[in-house]
Amino acid sequence: MTLYGKALESRLPDSLLRDHFAEEVVRKIDYDFSRLKVDDNLGVGLAIRAKTLDVRVEDFLARNPDAIVLHLGCGLDTRIFRVDPPQGVDWFDVDYPEVIELRRKLYPLRDHYHLVASSVTEPGWLAEVPRNRPAIVVAEGLTPYLPAEEGPRLLARLVSHLASGELMFDAYSRFGLKLLRLNPTIKATGAEVHWAIDDPHELELAVPKLRFVEDISAYKPEHAARMGWSAKLFIRLWRHIPALRKVGRLLRYRF
């Protein structure tokens, strides 16, 4: 779903993401993407979210050129190619073995790029990751699908293993999860959502090493202008109604 949405947005003449790897891979995979019901609005929305996270990763790497990037639940996302990290960075893409096997077939390898074939909730994979360097952890489109009890455990393992760094992910409130379950695209995938975060400070209590930094606004007016009228209306309401802003948001923490 996210791969196809980013490919659709990258076909637009004013594309924000310009994710040509995504478009090439969509052409290579023998799959009927139309069954996912991904439209241009969703494609633009996914591209905005991805670009917002890309920029934060690039900023962190500019300040920490010897850093580690952990991309959790990477799927077929091409963030490493969009960001194109400097040579001193070690990048880890983590996902199920069948996903990593597919990535090996579709994407080129590069120096300091590590593919980790494991569920993110299995503790053993972290042994492959160095402990003594600053790290940025990105989980895009992952946290709502984690079992509610597993999410805080995963974050606690990460911040206990890593020396210091930042953590960024998209989170949904309980109301947001209800909306996701009604979304026809989510229904088409058969995915289930479980973990809701109503208050970002909840995680500071569950994982004491975390410090909440910001609730990142992904939808800027110039980005929303590229969407259809229904999406523009939702974003306008989202910007002015606090309860709607909690439905889905990007959260950033330090540790």
C-alpha cells in the first residue's frame, strides 16, 4: 500500500518525493495494486509523511555523520536511497524474512547497508547493532500494527541498547484506530491495528529514558494544496480542531 502510494505520487509533475525506485519496483512486481484502492490523495499523504521523516533523518545525520539509522518495519520503502547517507553511517533495514528476501531481489546493495531479517519485536536482532554510536530510529507505518503490550517493550529494548539518539514514528489515538479500521485501503490489506497512543507523554512513563520532543506537523498548506477538495477540507479541520490532530500524528523523542 505505502509503496504504491509513493509510486503514484512520484508520477506527478510536481512530485514532493520523486521516489523513482518505488515506481520501478511497482512495475517489476506481479501484483494487482488496484485492489488496494490507493488514490492520489492517499499517495500525496503518504509522500508528505515520508518526506517529513526523510528531512528529519537528513538533519540528524548532518549533525551526527557517524550515526546509526534503524529503519523498523521498512517494508519496501526506499528511504536509504532517498536520503543517500554519507559513508560513515551504518543503516539497518529491519523486517520479516520474506520482506528482506524480496528487498534483496529488487534493490541494489551498498556499503554500510545492513538488511536484518526479523520481526522487530524479536529481541535477538539488536545484537547486530553497535551500541556506542548515536542512533536515529524511524518507524513509519508500524506502531499501530504492534500489539499494545509489545510497543513499549520494543522501545525500552531500543533505548537500553543504544547509547543516545532520537526516535520518530507515526502514532494514532484510540479514535484514530477506529478510523483506520474503517479505511477501505486498510481493509483491503487485511491488516489489524492494535496500539493507540492518546498522549505522547504516556511513553515517558512506560519507557523512562525517552523524552518527548515534538509533535511534528506533516501537513503544511503548500502540501495540502496538492490534494483533492475532500482531503483539503479534512486537513483544514485537522489544523483547527485539537481532537482531530490527535487522530494521527508524527512523534519525536530523544533518549
